[in-house]
Amino acid sequence: MKNKLTTREAISIICIISLCQLILNAPKIIINTCNTGSIINILYISLIALFVCIIISKLIKNFPSDDIIDISEKVGGNILKFIISIIFIIFFLLLILIALADFSYLLKCIYFQNAPLTFILLFFIIAALFANLTGFNSIQKTSTILLPIIIYSFLIIFLKSIPDMNLDDFTPILGYSYKSTFQTGLLNLFFFDFLILYLFIMPLLKRKNDIKKIIFTSFGINIISLIISILSLIAVFTAHINSSNINSLYFLTRSIKLSTFIEQIDAIYIFIWILSLFAYISILLFLITHILNKLFHFKDYKQTSYSILSILIGLSLIFTDLSEINFLEETLFKYFSIIITFGISLLILILGNLKQKRHFNKKEQLYEK
């Protein structure tokens, strides 16, 4: 890639991925699992994710020019490279599909009740395609501009919900039960699938020595954003979250009044979220294209993008029922996400380091002889 990422751009891209999951239904899924125990659950799973971040930050430094696809090739050759590439492509396609379905349903319910859901889906897919065709540089710049706006919008939601907070809203502190907070709640690790981006970002950086700063800064931003989202939702209307299919954060924006002139700012939030979703889909499309080009060595970047567009349109036409998407998101996708993030990716990174260390040891032995 010609235009390498600055530290700020890398942090923005990683945070856009996780914050868009908050904009969608990640907070609702976590609260449905743990109820008032969600805060304890977040702190618990954050410690696990932080431990994994420390491992990644130590091991990824040994591969300054490689991403997880290159590392998998070094570990198991072309066969493993192909398998891992297909797994990640499927995973990123699922992320896009779930995001499109969730947000398109929200827009249809609020503004476009009579419009076919397919038209709304196509609007996002085609817009993201154009963003990719203009080059990754535009995605870099857009993400950097959007990140502070999104963070600021989360802070407004949190600050406006503080007057409604009551200590009773956060009890019992373990939610439904100890089991739901610490055992079933382990599945909420799905939120940390942004850790996968740490394994793709290294070769794209201008300053590779900043990788630790990127990892821990983005991790901190994401955790703080998650906590204030959960706090705001529990304080205002936990019961309503469990019974509604519409985006939970959207209801919070409906309750915000900035002044007598601006009583409801939900339309502003929707506009910010639309831009965020464009960036989110564009980043994931870039990653899919990047993997395909590594795998098949395509010469024409545009043709690859058009092929992915066709697949997305086909998948969008298949999954138009929101109940199917919710089932996919809240059950199967959780397991898939955790297995890839905390299982497959980490295992390949560890094996890659062990193989590299063994290779260096052999070289040293030959040199000594």
C-alpha cells in the first residue's frame, strides 16, 4: 500500500470497527445476557482481552512486514494460508452483513417504512464500494475525522443520562446470577473481535515501533466507550431494551434535549452513524480485498471489489428477515467471533513466533559450527 497509516489513522480505523458495533446492537446483547451485572461482566472480560492484547503486542513485533495471512503461510504453507484466508473473508463478510441488516432495519422503521429493505441495503453497499474504488487513503482520512465525532456523541449520551442514574438501577450487582455474569457472560468476548485488526495493521504502518501505542490506546478508547454505553442504557431503561428489536442507543438519543431550540437530536445521531457505517463497511471491504489479492494475486483491484459487491448483494437478498440476522448475531456469530479472535488468530501468532525462533536458533548453531 502506497499511503502508509500514521499512528492516529491506525487507532481511528481500529476504533471505528468496535464503536460501530456499539452503535449497532452490542450493548443490547451484553445487557440481555447479564442485565445489571453487565458492568462487572465488562470489567471481567476486559481483563481477559487485555491479557491477550499484551501477548499480541509482544509477539507481533517479530513480524514487522507480515500480517496474519503471511504468518499463517510461514507456519503451514499455502494450504494453511488458504484456509485462514477463507475463514477471515467469511468472518468479515458476516460482520458487514449483520451491520447492514441491523442498521437498514433501523432506518426502515424510522424514516422509510414503505421502502423495500433491499434498496436501503444497496445504498450502503454501493456507497462503500465507491469509497474503496477511490482508494484506501480516503478511508484513512474519513476514519480520522469521524472518530472524535463519534466519541463526542457517546459522551453527550452519557452526560445526559447521568441525572437519571440511580444506584438501585445497578443492583443486583451480579445481574441475573453469578453464572450469567461470569460463565454465560464469557460469550460477550465477541465485542473484542477488533483485536483481529492488530494482526493486519502492522505492515500498513508508517512507524512500526508505535504498534504498542496503537494497541493499548485503541483498546482503552473502546473499553471506555463500551462502559459509558452500558451505564447509560442501564440507567435509563433496561426493561425496554430487552423487549425491543430497534437499536438500543437510538432510544437514548430520543431522550436527549440540548435546549429549548434543539429538543431531540436523534436525526443528527443517525447522520453520524450513517457516515460511521460507510467507514466501517469500507474498512472491512478493504480487508477482504487485501486478503483476496494476497491469496490469488489479482492484478485488477477494481475487479476484486466488484466481485465482493456481487457476493454482498447476493447475501443481502438471502438474509432479509431480521429474526434470522438476530439469531445469527446473538448465537452462532458469538462463538465464531471468539474462536477466530482468541483461538485461531492467537494460535497462529504463537506458532509463527515459535517457528521463527527455531529458525534463528538453527542459524546461530550453523554460525557457531
